[in-house]
Amino acid sequence: MSRSHQQLKSDTEPGSTCKTIDREWTPIPIKAPPPSPTSNSTEHRDMMPGTNGLFPKSPHNLPLQGPVNINKCDFTILMGRTNPMARDFSEFKQSFSLCWSSVVDVLEALEKLLRDFAVPLARVSGRRLVELGHVWESGWLKAPPPTGFLSVLENWEEVLVLLSRPGQRYKGEGGIEAAAVHIQSCWRRYLARTAYLRHCRRRWAAGTIAVSWLMFTQMRHVRKALQARRSRQLENFRGRAKRLAANWKRIQSSKRTIIHIPSLGYSQNRRMNLRGYDILQNIQISRLCDIRDENVDVIYVCPRHLGDDILHYYTRLLKCGGAPDEDGTRPPAASSSSARRFIILTPEAIDYFPTRNLCLSTLLKYSPRTLKRIKHLIQGKQAYIVGGVAHEDDLAVADELGVPILASEPAIAQLHSTKSGGRSIFSGAEVDVSPGRGDIYTLNELHEALAGLMAQNVDVHRWLFKMDSEYEGCGTAYCDTCHLSCYNWALQECHRYGPELWKTEWIQESVQLRYLKEVPEWLARHAQPAKTSCYPNWACFLKTFLRQGGVVEAYPPSECVTCLTVDLLLEPGGEVTMLSCGDQLQGSCQLEAIGSTVPQTSVNPETLQSISMRVGQACLQRLIVGYVSVDLATFLNRNTMEQKVWAIDLDLAYSDQLAMTQMLLMMTGGTLNCSTGCLEVPIQEKCCEHQIAAKPPVFNRYAVIGSHLFHSNLSMLYHNVFFMVCDAHGIGFNYKGKHGTVFAIYDSSERCTIGMITVSEDLQGALVTFARNLSVIHQEISPSKMQGETNFKELIKNIDDVLQMTVRNRMRAVEDKPAA
């Protein structure tokens, strides 16, 4: 459609106000002699309605002289040309001869428009044509728009329809040339538009490539800078580690400052899925009790802001710890000295990243004020860092402070802290491990390894599947062999051949092939995660298991299995020291430890020390230093009735049990002798006046430790109210007799998790006190209709089982004495 057609469609109809120009069109008054009534009525009847609003007002309106017959002003234009000999046109020309010069231009323009659009017939109102001519002559420099010409036509509706018809312009005068011009202009516009769009695309692509290249080069530069910085930090770490190893003996016997950073440097995915991650990092706040050594000052970096109630509690606790006087309290001088030897700092970056679940080392790295204060505190002193689970930012913090870390390199720690890495260390230490296989990453490997292990160990009734990054039972699943249809047949085959012949591979082949056929369906139906809160079903667990890798292990083939944890210090000088040992107390998940009894009583101390030393030396050979905890499982072999001890797990970090053991030793003033399996506590006896007190006698004590005691209703009580409730029920610690209960509190806001230690003269008394305390606390904070979420009940049940086992063992020992 031509530009004229488009303009015609958008213009208003004749007879109304025209808005296509800047002025309004108004008719010019024509002064003539007064008309007769007949002519006046005829004029008003023939006038187009709304004409007065078509043209703008002009101050140059010229009156027409002489009488004019308005009825004879109309004429006809045929095929765009006026017949000058026609009667109507002659009368019109004669009537307006005085102003003909202004009419001619308009008439020619109208004729051209009608010829261009091939209008066959147009009836022109002479009066309106003259008015349009005066307006054009008095102010317009250009011709009026087409609607201006349509306003002078009597049949403007028919003409407007014709002008608006697509392609009508090309049927008139010069239509072929106009069509050619229009086609050429459209084609040139298309070519120009295409070229422009192509140019824009190329320009955008060039800009994108340039920005991407700049980002790539900058990222590469940043990566190289980070790699160089981390390499420099690693070299500095190794240099400081060598100096620490060379001076370790002197440092341990002199005044020193320990910077405790209980960071859990897990992967980001694992950190984001942990509930109460900051509280988990603060569970080891009892590291403060390292000040029981008079040569040690402690700087504890806390992963959350602590309230004044917690600060006051630990200040008072650390003042009262140790040997009491006759009244059962610490001497004032010792109390003030203890209060000055520890400080708790909270990184300011905690407020910047409240929802990111960043590990404590990362938060400290981005806390310049806290780092500056630590530098000021350790200036001119011997100091080193004791961290938690290794992370790369540990090196950055150590490099900023210029102090060594009592730990392995993060890469070495991450390599050997997996379940598969732990099994390789146990194999190198030549200690007994559970039958199993590590480094499994595909489903076929899982099925083949499981079928082979089940054929070799027919007496195993349960198999465990552990992810390499398993933590507190969250990445563990199990499946029982009793659900296998061919299991009884496999037992019969094993008994038929006997234990010696069964060790040969060709005899096991038939059973292994049968297992291999049934294992996929067996796992899909009967395998289940140990903690459904982490993985709801086997399919979800298996997907993560194969992505991260893991191990398949046998669960001890016994109804009575005891797990224990041994904490070791692998000194930089190359020595291995046992720091703590305790039998585990499990909750609802039999694979998660939430407490322990100290010292352990399930394994011969000499056997335990032998295993610990071998594992420690194997770790030292792999350049692992610092704090290590070893998990063992002991049970009776049903065939030989001999005690078996399996190494099942290895953690290269400072454990929660060790932190709580430090609090236990602080409160009792005792020593944990792992080589003899005794907790030796000195108790000051009363002596007469003017009598020199001899060295206090040493008594054995037993303790029950719980570091992960959770109850949702604890949040309803503030800590001071909680301690008042405990005092009302006689729950407290006797500093003079070195027995009773001590609590560890971790946060001031949620207050759902606490730690507790009970100390007694015998293990049974410590267990009974621990269970009684849990029961009392649960009853006080749990109405009948709001029991809350807790692990108290499962722990009480576990303690009851341990007490029953203790009673049975005691009765068995009494029965064996007469026989001996």
C-alpha cells in the first residue's frame, strides 16, 4: 500500500475536525448581498455538516465582491480532468472570476490527485473549493493533505473508498512509474535493513566475544594468582610445619598459646544440607579446658555470637575447675589466673554471610578485625593452630597469622579421611578390618563386589554401604541377607564343604553366580538408608553413593557389638599419644554415636594400645599429623568364642569426645591413663590444723559423656532457669568428691542442644545418673501433649541395655570365680 493510502486511512472523515495538521480548518466567511429566504434555506440544506471545523482560522479572510449564486457553484470532474466547456464549470468560473487565481492552484492539485488514483467521477462543491483556495493562499506553503481535498467533494465517501483501495494509486496517471519507484524503494529498504541487522549481529557477536575473552583472561589471571597464592601458602605451611616438628618438645614444655578453630570444612553441598551447622561447629567449645595446663593460653574462635549467660557460665566453670580447697572451691588466685588465660572471639564475617553455612576458617579469613586482634594477642608468643575438619582456607588463616597448624595438609587429609582411604590405612597398619571393598563408583562394581564378599563371608547377616563422605550415619545404608531366597542354600553349601575348602574360589563360584543374579532385586527391595531424614529411600541413596564413591562392609556377625572411639595425637616429632578412649552410646540409629563412657571397658587396654600405635604409625608414614580418632568394633566370634576387634572408621580431626574429655579432666583434675584404662582422680582429704598435707590419694572414676543431646523443648527455658531446675532436682557437680553432673551449653538463641558429663565411682553409677538426668529433664520440659523432638529416649534405652549387659557380665564373673 502507498504512503498516500496509509495517510488516508489514518485521517479523519470530512466534515469533522482534521487533526493531521497543526491548525484547525475553518470555513472562510463569504460576504455577499443578503440572500433571499429561498437561497438561504438551500444553502443551509446543501452545506456539509461540521465543515466549520475543517480549516484553521486565518486573519487574512478576504471578502468576495459582488453577488454570487451559490446554487450554481457545483461542477463535475471526469477521470481527473475538468471540462472547461461544461456549463456548470463555466458558471462556477464566472461566479468566482475575481478570486480565480487562488482557485486555479487548488483545482489543479485536486485534478492531479483524482488522476493519480483514477477516480472516474468527482462532484466538486465550488464554495468549499474557493474557501480551501483562500486558506491555501493565505498561509499554507504546501498542498493540503488528501482529506483537505475530500472536504470539497460532494461524493467524498465514494472517492474515499476508492482512494483507500490497495493498489489504486498504480492504476492512475504515472502508476507504472510510481509502482516501480515503490518496488525499488521497498527492495532498497529490505537490503539496507538486512545489511543493518547483519551489522548489528556481527557487532553484538564481536562485543560478546570481546567481553568473553576479557572475562576469560581476567579469570585466568585470577586463577593463576590464586594458584600462586595457595602454592605460596602451602610452602609457608610446610616450612612452619618443619619448624614446629623441630621445636615440638620445647614448645610442649614452655609457655604457649593454642588457637582453637573448630571448623568443619565439609563440601558446600554437605554444609548446605546440615541443620544447625554453626551449632555443630560450636559443640567443641569445651576445648577451652586446655587451660588446665598452666603453660597454655587459649584463643577460641567461636562460630556464633554467644550471650552473656554462656560467657559467664564458662568463665565461672573454668575458674572452679581443678583442685578445690576445704570448702570445695578454687582458691581466688587460681581462679583469677584461669580467667585471664582464655579468650573467645567471634569473626565479624558471621554477620555478612548469615545463610551461607560457611565453615569457620572461611569466615575467619574474611574477618580482618578478628585476625588483627589475634595477631596482637599472640605477638611475641609461641602459638599454633588446632583446627577441625581440614579446609583450604586453613592455610590462608595460618599464613595471615604467621603460625603453624597442628594438622596435615588439606589435600592429604581429604584424601585419607574418606571411608576408602581409612580402609587403606588400616590395611597398611595390619589391623583387622571388616570384610569389605572400597572405591566403588559404578553399579556393576557394587553388585560384583557384594556378591563376591557375600560368598566369602556366608556367616555375615548384614551388609553396610557407606559413602566416602559419610558423617554420623547420614551416608550409610544396610541390607540383611535373610531376605535373600538363596541364602539358606548358600549356608548349606558352606557347611557341606567345610570352612577350609570353602576358602577356595572355585567352590564359591556357584554361590557367587547365584548371588549375582539375585543381588540387584534384593537391594532394590530390602536395602534402606540408616537415616531416612537424609535419604528417604534406597534409590536416592544409591544415586549419591555412586556419584561420591563408597565402600561395602560387613556388619559384625554377632548380636552383641560394642563400638569404641580412640583419640590419638600424632605429634610432629613422630610420636603417637593416646588422649582418650570410650565406649560409644548410640541413639535411634545404631551407626551414630551421641555419647560414650570413659574410660573404655570393652577391650583389653594392651590390645587397644597396640592397635592404636600401629594405626598411628601408618598415618605418620602418610604424612598425617595432628589429632586423629579411630573407631573400632568389638564382638565375640560365635565359632571360636574369641574376642574380635575390627577397625571400622578413621577421622582426621579433633573429635567431640576429645573435647568433652578435656572438660572432664578439667572438672575432676584427674588424668586419663589409656594404657591401663583408668580415670585417675586425686581427692584432697581433710587434715588436721598445723599438719602438712601429703600428696592426695588417687581414686578411679568413671564418666558418661553426651555431646549431642537434643530436645526441641529445651528452647522454652533460658539457661539460668534450666540450671535452677537442675539444682532443684539435685543435679550438679561436687567439686570436693569429684562426682556429679556437668553441662556444656552451645548457643543462646535456639538452646535445643546441650552436652552433659556424669562422673561416679563406678560405671554403673555414672550410667544410672546419666539416664536419671535425661529422664528428669525430659519430664520437666515436656508436657503430656507436647513431647517434642528428642534423642533422650533412645539414649536412655541404650543405657538400659548397657546396664543389663554389665549386670550379666558381673554375674558371669562371679560364677567363674568358684570354678577357677
